[in-house]
Amino acid sequence: MARLTDTAIKRAKPAEEAYSMSDGGGLYLRITPAGGKLWRWAYRFDRKRKLMAFGPYPEVPLVEARERHTAARKLLAAGVDPMAERKAGKTATKAMAENAFQTIAGLWLAHWRVGKSPRHVGATERRMKADILPCLGARPIAEIEAPELVAMIQAIAERGALDISKRALETAGQVFRFAVAHGYARRNPASEIRPSDILQASPKTNYARIDAKDLPGLLRAIEVYQGTHVTRLAMKLMALTFVRTSELIGAKWAEFDPEAARWDIPPERMKMRTPHIVPLATQALEVLEMLRTLTGSGEFLFPGDRSAAKPMSNNTILKALERMGYKGQMTGHGFRGLASTVLHEQGYNHEHIELQLAHAQRNAVSAAYNHALYLEPRARMMQDWADYLEQTRRGGKLLAFSQGAATA
């Protein structure tokens, strides 16, 4: 019997009833009334007639159908049922997919994201897709070893993203811990290595900031800033409260209580994910009054230029400082370092300063409790700091905060 050709298969037309075109050895093409062309192989195993499918034509061309047929016949000759073997392979593949790192990472992410800020979740998802899953995604999570994590870290670090490589290891470790907790793996290979075992330490650089002696000039430059009033007031409020830039630009009117003279920043907007209270000095309340005339009708104190539904850009304050001549000399974050230095020099309680800087304990229970500690002395300290800034801007002889430092 002549074997099939591609030309003969292409010319085959459907009929009222299905018919077959044989290629020999039990392999044939079934032509359905609807025009379908399906590869089939009829064979016997354990004295039972069986029919194995090899897929449709032309998705499975003639050459590939013959290759599948040959492989199946070799299994049959070895005493193995080809269909049972294929079913077992599909089961193993399914089990492998269900226990792949990518699958477990998805389960972990759904569990972990609860209570996290959308920005934090988005950054973690992007890191997962860009750096972790391409290296580990398809691997069974229980089979991944430390050297594979090392290779992942090195690949990220080679493009100069040292911080991202460390965060990738941390995120992978969280996935492994989740896998161990839920029975998908027995160990966490990420816990067996540290970034310092692989990456060379890079010198730590602090945020640029001026010296305290240069503060008068900066405060006067802010007062006469030629940009928008909102940006000028943002810099003034940052100097008065020394919060982080992200905490300032995302400030919402609903977080402020002028009568109680305090700003309650919710945990989802804080770096340590714990609430933070900022006592407001009279100068800070004055800034808020001016801001209300400009942005009080919206949600944010500092809305973006393009959309009031979003806060101003993270670089707005930095760019304003650069236009004022402080490029490379001062950042928004620099006000935190200045406040810490000056307040420590004036003898204020270290714990009060650290609490006001939101340098909270890593222990979540302690941090959630301590955010409200020492509010009265912290309020006095913040008022003294605001008075110091005002006096410094005016160029008067600086006082030594004697009252606040003695009681704070």
C-alpha cells in the first residue's frame, strides 16, 4: 500500500460519512464530514484494541505524525502501553506545573498583598516578573537549590542593579517560606545564602544635605522661590515636619486635625507600615491655612500638575532645590538629617527624635504602640524646631532651645 503524501492529504475532501486514509503500520488520517483531518493509530495491547490520537492536520504535519507513530511503536515493542505512558507523562507535567515556583509565587502574592499599599505590591510584582520568574518560574519549587538563586542574583547585579538583586533574593525567600509552610517544599534555599556572600559591598552614601550653618540661606531662598506657591509651601512644610518625601507628597487633607495640631499618617503610607503622628507647630498650621486656599478643595495637599487625582511628582522638591542652586547639596530627605543633627546637638532626648523621624522598631507590635509615645514632649520639640527655623530665616541670634531641651 502506498504511503500518504502532503499533496494527497491536502486534496482530500470531506464526504457525507467519515473515511480514513492509511499511511501504514496502523497509522491513518481520519477525514470527518466537517472537513477535519485527524491522525489516529490503531494498535493492540494486552489483547485489547486501542486507538491513539496524534493530533489534527495541518497542526501536526505528516512528518511529525510519523515521528510520533514511530516513538509509540517503540514503546509498544518494549511492552509498554503508549497511551498509558502518555497519560502518566501528562499527570507528571500537571503536577510539575502545580508545584512550579511560578505557581507557588502566585499563591504567595495573593496571600502577602493583603494590607499592602498598591505601590508596594506593584513594585514587587514587577520585580517578580522581570527578574525572578525568568530564572526560577518553571522550576519545581522543591528542586531549586541555592546555586540557582546565586545565578539569579549575579545576573541582576551584572546590569548594575545591586539593590534590586538583594530585594529579589528577599522576595524569593518569602516565596520559599510560604512553600515550606504549606507543604510545597521542605526547605528554603534562600536562607542558606546572603547577598554579601555573592556581591561586593558598595560604599553607603547619605542623602545630600547642607550644613546647619548654611540653613539660613536655604530658608530665605525657599521664601522667595520663583516657582509655584504649592511647591514653595511643600518645601516649607517638609522643613517644619521633616517627614520623608513620599510621606509629604502623598499627604491628604483627611489626615490633618488642625484643632488638635496633629497630622496622623496612616500605616499604609509609612515606610515601616505603622502609623505615625506628627505634632504640628503653629508655623506648620499657618502653612496649612495657606495651602487650603490653593488645594483645599481636593484630596491631596500637593496635587500633581497634570491631574489633581494624583499627588505631585516625587522629584518636584528635588528639582525645585536644584533650580535654587542646591543641586548635589540638598535634597528633601536632607531636612531629616538636619533636624536630627540640630536637635541632638541641642540636647533633645534621642528616643523622642527617633520616634519623630519614624525610625520605629522592626517589631510590629512595639512599633504600633510606640508611634503615640511621648506626644507632649515631641510636640514641644517640634514647636521649638519651628521657632528655630523661623529665627534662623530671619537672621537673628540663635537661641539654644533651653526650655524645650530641658524638658523634652
